[in-house]
Amino acid sequence: MSEQNNSYIGVMIVSSSRWQALRCWWTRAPNGRPNSFSYGFWGSETSIRFPVVKLTDYRTQSEMLETSNNPFALATLAHFETQQTRKNAFMRFESKLRFTRSLYIRGWSLD
């Protein structure tokens, strides 16, 4: 899959003995499942392979996402609601309010 057809955010976490990479990648291709990234410069190349989790795989599992303690579950729900309320400002506001309340209910705060 061409890098030009995708957008991504990459985060690399490095500790004294290990490193982990988290890549949030979005694509308009419904069947796109990129599982690697590489780039080269002046004859050198760096690449990484990673497991794939696609948010659309969870579209039908909203009940499970709502009851999960995983923060990515809430972010996934927020993403789905953003897509559904794209052209309705009032519904989008209500969705943001519901999302914010659910964070407080789970014990998250501004701190």
C-alpha cells in the first residue's frame, strides 16, 4: 500500500532494555491492512512490522466497547460517533458530552 494513500501517527516508546512502537494508521481503503512501514534516505533503510487492529472490525461490538476499561475502546467509540454525527452539530455536542461523562464515571479527570 502506498504511503501517499494513507495517513498515520507513530509513537515509539524506548526504555533501557526494550522499545515498543504504536502506530495509528488510517486509510480510506476498506480492505487496507498495512502491517509494515519503511523509509530510506541516502542508501539506508529503516523498517518495522507490527500487528494490525482495524477499528472497523469493532463497529458491531459497541456494547463490549462501552463496558471495557481499555482507553482505546473509548477512543474507538468516540471515533464511530464522530463519523455518525459529522453533519449534525447538536448530535455531535451530545456525543462529546456523553463521552466526557463516561471518562469521569471511569475515574479519569483533567489531572
